Amino acid sequence: MRTRRHPPLSERTAGRWWRLPVAIGFPLLLVVPLGWLWYDSLVPSTYSVMDMGHADYGGGPAPGRGGGHAGHDMGGVSLATLTGPRDGTPDLTATLTARQGTFELASGEQADGYTLNGTSPGPELVATEGDLVEVTLVNADVEDGVTLHWHGIDVPNAEDGVAGVTQDAVEIGEEHVYRFVLPQAGTYWYHSHQVSHRQVRGGLFGTFVVTPRDDAATSTAEDLTATLHTYDGVRTLNGRTGVSRAEAPAGATVRLRVVNTDNGAAPVWVSGAAYRVLAVDGVDLRGPTDVRDRTYVLTAGARADLEVVVPPGGFRLDVGGGTAMVVGPRGSRPSPATEPERRVDLLTYGQAGDLPFDPDRADRRFDYDIGRRPGFLDGRPGFWWTINGKMFPDVPMYVVEEGDVVRMTIKNTSGDVHPMHLHGHHAVVLSRNGVPATGSPWWVDSLHVADDETYEIAFLADNPGVWMDHCHNLPHAAEGLIAHLAYDGVSTPYEVGRDGDGAHNHPE
């Protein structure tokens, strides 16, 4: 038998010394970059959105008045001065008091969340195009503070109701007054933009109907609002579960204002009658035609006005989940229909018309590419949304000058749907996946962008300020799917976060 000879101890230990640096080095190669990524993702306890990310000038000139961005004072005008009229007697005056706690839905169920004047949805505000509106928001006991954002109404920037961007959140015992002139008729809604992913879901919202100044501009005899919201997993219309009813005589023309206040898209269809899509996001469509056996997909935050002539047996509006509204003479019971597979496509619906500007001569062209990747968001590891390949807070600040024609390409490869909402402006859809829009001019403030879809939109920069441009699936926004549109020479004096005893501002 041969005896195995072991090398001397000195030789054995010497042969292992090289392994120690390797054993230490490999973890360091992982830990140091991860530590840097973690550190680099941290967001200060308070910060200005003017300091976020990087400026994107869209191929246009750099700011001529303000001098810079991202850590530099853009100078010029504070958005706090961009208010509605301070003088004049308002045509509509309302006080909305926000409370937190348990409340009763219109159909009797108990819910835990938030109310305005004791109800959710809050009071429906109704006014006329051109009216001066004055709304006083009072915070009775909402711990996080509250604001009101006028979703889809292109108000002056200081009235936009975004905590930390256009105002400070209204703390308990405080109030805030909003004043603005209603620029156009349409169907809109209002909601908190303070911790909005919790407060809106919990019920802090209401609808806002603006009728035309010229009554002859509408041919409808009946006007109904159908506000969709899901409380604790239960879908409702106007705060009612199941099937609700509204009386209307046979032969009447009904304008159904359908509002989606949820975080996800809702299927909307009519059984028992044809319908027309009169308006989208507060803007009338040109040459709407009858629709039968087609579903209208209403994205989060969006509104659609549907016109229906009431048949003798009535008709039924469904929004999925067994939630519906029956409209017709007393006792009418139209048979429910399953959700149609075919969809209304606004890219080709209605008649083409002229635009008020030429999008082919855009002054600025921006990309808004939505993706997703692993990383750190404010020190938290996860799988986060990206904008143009970067995660919050390294997101674009799209910089424009007043009067610019702006063209934006929104591309979504994130694996999920995103209802994109630009504050303060309406944009017209130019194309989807390279196919040009050929129907009625399709103006939106909330656009349904599905996975693997690319939209081209355009708008006129005619409302100076600093505006959010974010996903209206509000948890997505809270996870970093937020950018801003800033006008040269405008900055904000407000900050996001909490500074000692100062304002507590968390818009998403």
C-alpha cells in the first residue's frame, strides 16, 4: 500500500492565501454596486420637483428666460401667482368638508375610507361653461391632509390641487379656496391629490358636470351621471351595488355621463338599444354614429358621454362585475346581455375634422417610454416602472415654452396597462402603433395605453405652469410612474415630503 504524502503545513496554507482575496472580492463586487444603487435611489425627506431628474427640451431651444433646470432656479414666475380670478361674484359656490372613517354607501353597505360632506361619491357639482367657480375645501379630520384636483378641467396651475407641486396639503382644521372659470362644457370629476392612491380608492372624490352656455348645443332631454367606483372590492355605480334604476320615458334621448374613478379600465356596454359616443374626456366627438353590440373600454380617470334613445322596454348600461343601471319607463326590465367581444375603436369612429394647430410642425418632440426593471426606489428593492429607461426620481422634466406645439410618443413595453393623464391640457391622438387616426379628432386627458402599444399625441402648450404627467393607476404613480411638464420661466415654491412641522405633501 502506498502512503499518501501531504505537503507541509506552510505549503498548504500558502496555497490558500490567494483564495481569501477572491472570497472577499466577489461579495464586494456585488455589495458595493448594490450599496451604491441603494444610496443613489434615496429621496430626500423634502424636495422640489424642479430638482428631479433631468431636463428634456424635445429638440427645441433650451430655456431662454429661466436659465436651466434640475437643481437650478428656472426663475421668472412662481406658479402660486397663476391663479383663477381673485375678484368677482362666483356663479357656483360650494363648501366640501373631508372626513375620514366608516360611512354608508347609497345602497346601504358600510365602507371604511373618506367622505365629502358625509357621502362618497361627494356632491355632484353642476355649473355652466364660462361660470366662475369658488369651492372651499375643509379638512375636518383626515390625518394625512387633503387637496382637490379638478380632473380634466384645464384650470390655472395654482388651482390644480396637487400637494407639493401646486399647493400645500390642507391639514386638519384648515381650509383652502379654489377659484377658476370653467373653460369648456363636459363631464369631469374631482379627487384628492394627496396620498391619492389611498384617498381616491377610499372615496375622496366626486363628479363635476359643466353644461354648454348655449342650451341649444345639446339635443338630449335627460341627463344622467353613472360614476363607477370600487369600494373594498365591491363595484358600484353612484355608490350603489348591483343594478340601480333611473326613470326616463320611452322615446326620450338620454345623455349618460359615465365616469371611471377606479385604477383600472372598465368595460361599458348597452343592451336593449343602440348608443352613440357623444364625447370623450369632456370633448365632443364629430359625427358620432350608432353603436350596437360593442363594448366601450373606459380607462381609469376617463369619461365618456353616451347618447341613447329610450326604447319602450328601457335599456341597460353594464360596467362589469354585475353592476349596471337600468334606464326606462317605470317597471321596465330589459334583458341583460353578456359583454360584447368587439370594441369601439375611437381611432376610426366618427368624422375627421381639422385641428387648431399643425402637429407636423411641432416645436418639441418628446418620448415617454414606459418599461420595468429591478432596482431600488427610495431604498426599497423591487421591480419598478421606468420612464425612458430610468427609475424615479431620475425621470424627465419635459420643458416647453408657451405657444409651443408639442408632439409626444408614448410607448409601453412594461407588461401592464397604463392610463396616462396629463394635467392642465387636452391632447389629440395622432396614431396608434403607427396607424394614423382617421375618425373624429380624439382629444383626451386620460389615455389607455396597453402593453406593446405606442401612441403619438399632440397638444398646444397654452397653460403655463408645472404639471404632472403620470399614470392614473394611482398605485403605479406611487411606484414612480410620474413625470412633469414645466414651462420655461415658471417654478414652484412648494415641496414634496415633510419638513419638521411644515407641510406634509405626498401627491401620490
